[in-house]
Amino acid sequence: MKEPVSTLRLHPVTFPPALLLGLVVIRLIYLTFYAPWDPPGVQSLELRLEAQRGRILDRRGAVLAMDAPRYQVVLEYPPIAYGGDPVRRARWLQQVDEILSPLLGLSVQEATRSWPDTWWQFPVTRGIPEDLARVVSQRIEEAGLRGVRVRPYWQRVYPDGPLLGPVVGFVFFGADDLGVEGRRGAAGVEKAYDELLRGKPVILRVPVDAEGRPLPLQEEALAQPEPGGEVVLTIDRTIQAIVAEELARGLQESGAPRGDAVVLRPRTGEILAMVSLPAFDPNSPETLDRDARNPVVQDLYEPGSVFKILTMAAALENGVVQPETRYLDQGCVEFGGAPICNWDRDRYPGGRGWLDMTELLIYSRNVGAAHLARLLGPERFYAALHAFGIGEPTDVDLPYEAVMRVRAYGDPDWREADLGRQSFGQAVSVTPLQMAVAVSAVANDGLIMRPFVVQEIRTAEGVRRTEPRIRRRAISAQTARTLREMLAGVIEREAVKARVPGYRMAGKTGTAQIPTPLGYDPRDTIASFVGFGPVEDPQVLILVKLDRPRRSPWGSEEAAPVFARIAARILPLLGIPPAASGP
């Protein structure tokens, strides 16, 4: 009996056209991925010809994700062809091992130990580059090896690795809800725009012989899959790299194990950078869960004192205070039967005395925020939180956005003490993106824009751009301008480590306790800073968050310097010149 001949085997003479065909059609999914041998009597097999997945680019055209041609070596040995003769099979495997193992850098004998008897195909190795594939194919032909094929396929490649992993996402091979197999986006942009990126595959019914082996196909009979569309992001890869570098430095200096940062344009909602460290590498999907996280969008936390921006905005908007309004700051007060104390009550047990509203923000008074909440009352306070989008998704074009209900007045589980605690960022949870978007209203004359990461979609039908969209007005333009000046005072008079030479910036520190099932953690905090600028015409907003810093627990000490370094490096890149006489 003759040795089985592979009907689709790649010969050196036919390698270039076969490669070209592979680059267009590329993947025989059913036969490539561990397809079991079908018994005699089956008249055809289903071939799924996968389309080339579309590229993902940054706003300047840098490639963030692409399909690259790769090759695999597949062994074929239909059991019925040899009557199940193990001796002949072993002799054949030894011959394959002697010829291919030196080229592939692995033992074919070892690799095939897990080859089930019921499978007539087995992929020995994947990820072979084109030059090696040519050499292997030529050696197969020279040696007259039968039952061995070099087969092309697409491999998803992410040139920057972890730099954009949480934003771009990754691709895995699996079945959809209808059981149809193929490559699918599993997180980030790959997931959100999967249908557009993956294109349209072609399903063929291929005739087989009496032993279940595919019969030859004519190249012209193969329909070509439709490649996927391209997605252009609002992300600027250069800014992303700067933010990642400065955030990594912040983690190292503070001793924090992880952190997040987001940079957006408050006027449009465009996200220029979104970084979480440590980040996953999308080039190694086999090591990842399908829902590998983007913490900026998916992780909730209690924001702490940055939330006082929203409380002050509500008080100014409702006219219960003016910037010059003064109140008596005490070390601790009672609110709804629960004590509320300032963060520095050990140093100032009786508080700081009479302070105005700007000083309330400068010295980050918890008692002052609770005072504002009492003046507002629950109805106006929670109406303001709703106006800022707290407790609802931002509608960003990324998957799995997390949101937590705000425990509010009228809810059965609401207590008056919640109002006091929420005024300074406790008993309320947000994602970093939700917090950044809420504060962006102050930078954008009171308007909240929908945040987005996809700037443009390119398909065969044309180009579709994402237009900025106003979600709602949170506060009046006058309130926003007033509050911007007050927040500029925070940096100029207290949070000096957030200063950016040449630019007048506005912002607020946050030092949040971390809730546990037994109450708030007595030691660990989340240190954060959110700011924007230049104050006269805010063009960029930056939020920095460090989880559990070890060197110092305070946002003013750990997160503010990271904010300042990021701003100092990206403002010139965005074409924003320093003032003639900056701070």
C-alpha cells in the first residue's frame, strides 16, 4: 500500500502562489485545529476560510494591532490507511523526526506523544516565520516526506505588547453563542469592535475520498474572505508611552503595587491615553482570561477627597455658598449619628477655625464637605451627583464598563450618615474613568462629553468618524469658571507638587480609605490626583491613581508629582505653549 499523499501539501515549486493564497484566504480552521478523523462514508468536510483581521491604529497611524502571516507544520496519518499498523506509523514518525527536528528546534517524537489515535492530523509546531517555512517545505520535498504539510495562518500581533494591552484587548480562538468557531475579540477594542475587525470568512464544503481525506481543490474555486475594517483610535501612542513611563516611576518611588492613569480632552471626550500597571501582554492570549481587565473602565473604588470637587460644584450651582463664604472648621462633627473628622485631626484637633470655600478645598476639609451637604440637603445633593453621571455608565466605547448604584435619599438602605460621608468621597464608588469624566465638566464650562477611544472606522464602504457628543450639562459655565479658579488655588497654595512650570493648572488631591468587610483599612489608602489645564482654556485632563502606596499614604505626596510630570511632558506635544510668565 502506498504512503498517504497530502492533497494540499505545500511544495517548494508552488510555495509563492500558495503563500499568496494563504495571505488572502489564510486559514483552514476545521482541518487545522485538531480535527478528528471522519469515518468512511462522509462525503465532504467543512472548511472555514478565515478573513484577515483589520488593523488597529493610533491617532497618528502607528500600528497597535495587526495580522501577520505565520506557518505551522501539520502531520497527517489517517489510521485506516495503514490498517492501524503501529510499526509502520512508528517508522514514519522516526523518519519525520530525523528530517524536521533539527530544523524546528524540537523533537517531533516528543511532540507527538500526545497524538490521539482517533486524530488523523496533528499540529507539531506553530508560529514559524516565512523564511523558515520555505526551508522546511523544501526539505520535505527533497526527502519525499509524505503526510507532512506546512500550512499558513494569521497570527494577531501587538507591536507594543503590554503598553496598550488593556485598551486594545486581545484575540482568542473559540466559538460564539451559536457555536461557530473562529478568532474572536476578548477584551478592549478587539471585543467592542469584533464584528467589524474580523471581516467575513468563507465556509466551503470540500469533497473527501472514501477514507475521509480532502480531495484537491482548484485555487480559482476558492471564494476569498472579506478582510476586516480598520479602527483608528483617539489614543496617541507617544502620550500613552509617556504616561506609562511616569506611572511606572510613580509606582516604583511610592512602593504602590499597581496604579492607573487616564488622559482625555475635556472639550471633546477623546481619550488620549489610558494606562493601568501592571498590564497584560496581548501577544500571549493563552495566558489570559477572556475578560482580562481594563481597570480604568472596570474597577470601582471609593475616590476620597477628589469627590469634594463635585460637592463644591453643587453648592456653588445651587447658590448656598460663594467662594468667599466662610464656615467654622472643627476637627470632628456629628452627622446622622456618625462622627465625621478631618484627615489631620491629630494635628488640628479643634479644626482650622474660620475658612472660606477655596480654603476648604485647599486644606481638603471633610467637615467642610459635610457642611456643604447639610446646606444642600439630600434632594439637591443627589440631583447634582446624577447631573455629573455618578452611579451610571459613561457610555465609553469599551466593553464591560462597571458601575455601582449610589445609595441615595429615598432608598430603603439609605441613612442620613451616608450623605455626610458621600460628600467627601466615602460610601460611593466610581471607576477612574467615571471620576475623570465628572471632573471634566468643570474644565469644559459645565458640559459632560461622552468619552470615546475610537476616532475613525475604515471599511470598503468608506470612512466613518466619531463626532464629539454632549451628554448633558452638569453645572453652568459660570459655576465651572468659578470653580476652576478655586482649584487653581489648590495647586498654587497647597498641592505644590502638582505644579507644572510654565502652565497654570487646576486640580485636587485625593487620599481614600479602602473599605473591607470589617470596616476601613487602618493603614492602606488610594492616593490620587485629578487636574486639568491650562486654567484659562483647559485642553487636557489627567487623573492619576496609585493603590496602596507604601512611602506615604497621601495623594499630595505620591499622585500629584506623577500628574505634574505627565502634564509637563504632554502639554508641549499637544501644541499648548507655556505662558509667558507661568508659575
